[in-house]
Amino acid sequence: MTTPDEKRVKIASAKHALRRQVWESLEANRATALEAYPDNVFDRIPHFIGCKDAAHLLARTPEFKKAKVIKVNASLAQQELRFLVLQRGKQLLVPEPMTDEKLGFSGASQEKSDSKESQVPDDEKQGCESQEEGCKSQIPPAEKQQPAKNNDEVANFDSKFTFYFLDPVEIAQKMGKTGDNDSRKNFLRKATSKKGMQQYGSKVVFEDTTTSNREIEEAQQPSNEQNLEPQSLPFIDMVITGTVAVSRNGVRMGKGKGYAEREWDILLRNKKVSLENTWVATTCHDLQCFDFLEYGDYMDESHDLGVHLFAKVPSGEVVRTFW
């Protein structure tokens, strides 16, 4: 009889193997599958070639068109989707990029900012340390890589979840009068960049008071950081998340840190999303897609987040799953 702990370990191991399979496949086909930046795909949400085309495919779906409020992750692969949300007059919610320290992992993260707005010029990469954004990271050999800890193994993570809420009406007011449509597009693109979200968005901070007493005490401390109360955030009609691997039956896995699941959980407990009324979607390259992945082998029902639909390229297909 398999214990719950043994099952979690088995699922984590299967996920790690599948992620590595996808990352290796993408790297082997880098010229046709991956954008130049970042310079390696391991431990990242892939910045795949055609991600803008995939974004427009997803934006043409009835689910996207009907949604009024959409949460989009901060990865490069979904940057065009953040722009399209605002361009189509919808409200946008973007999570602040999380770090290993916030999640309770020890040591430096191998993630080098998926939220980087554009490819870093070569002259900015010279002389960088491996910990800095835009620098090359070392890819350990397969036999030395350890499975990324799943979110069941994380303890004492940061109790604060920060998001940026962007309203196209408010942005238009801040933008003022612009000369032409191109100027407006450029302004909206700027608003969806990391710096732009901080400049034009409203900061929303959720406190997770289900963790430790220390965190509960901290949560009770007054804060001047947020400028939009969590209860004022509207209900989210669609969540668009990054993915490393996804299947036609709705199994999805990120890079192994549990970011999307933790964000979903805090929004669910605050009644800002629901499984019945919130669509979950993603975009990916064909090399990231599988026809079928067994739920019990790759998803922990207690927390893992699947997807209802996804758009993939270069096949140009929108897949609606059974999740």
C-alpha cells in the first residue's frame, strides 16, 4: 500500500523527469523552438518561438473574449498576452515575480527573471556574476540535478502574495492624449513590463494567515505598500499560466516551484477565482505538448493546477482539455 508521502515523492520524480525531457528537447531544437533570450531553458518557463502567435490564438477564443478580468503570469512567453488583455479593454492581474527565498527554498534560485522585458544586450552581460539578471547560468549535468522541490515540501514560505492590478481605463487617464494608435500600443506594452506594472498598476497584497504564528503576527502589522485592498479586487474570469509541459487531457506542470498553485490557492480562499467559473489556460510550443498524461502519475489532486484550454504553435491549434 502506497502512503501519501510515497505517492507525492513518486509524482515529484515523474514530473522532474518529464520537465527535463521537455527542456532537453527544446534545447536540442533551439534554432526553431526557442528565442535567443534567455540563453538556456532549464529551470524556466520556456520563452518559445511563436509565443506571440500563440497569444493571439488564445485571444481569439470565446473564453478569452468573454472574460473581463484576466490574470496572466509574469513570464516572457506570456508578455504578449498581458498586452492583449489591456488592448482589448480588459482588466489585468499580474503576480509579482516570486523568488526561492519567498517560497522558503534555501540557496540561490536558478531562475534568472522570466519577467525580463526584452533580450539583454550583449554589453550588459559582460562582467556579470551568475546571480545577476541577464547572465548565463550554469546547467548542472543530469546526474547532478536534483528534482525541484514541489510545493508540499516547502515550509515557512513568505506569507505575502503581491499582485499588480491594471485597469485600461485608469491607464488611459494616466496616458493622457496620444497622437496615434501606435503610441497607445507602445504605452500599453510599457505598462505590462515589470517596471510599467509598478508604475501604472495598483499593488494588491494578500496575506496568507494559514501558515506560522510569526507570519500571522507580521500580517497584522500595518502596511503602507498596497494601494488596492484585496477585497476590492474583482472576480477573475480567466487565469493564464506559464507551462513547461501540458497534455490534451489537461495535465499541466510549471518549472517545479509551485508558483501558480500558491497564487491560485490564495485567490481561491479569498473567493477571487473558482473551479466552476474561472477558465485556466496556457500557451506553449508543440514540443511541450503531450497527447495524454495520466492524472495520478503527474498531478497531486490536493493542489496541482491543470488547464481547461491551451494554444500551441507552430501547429496553430487551440486545445480544449477534459480537466
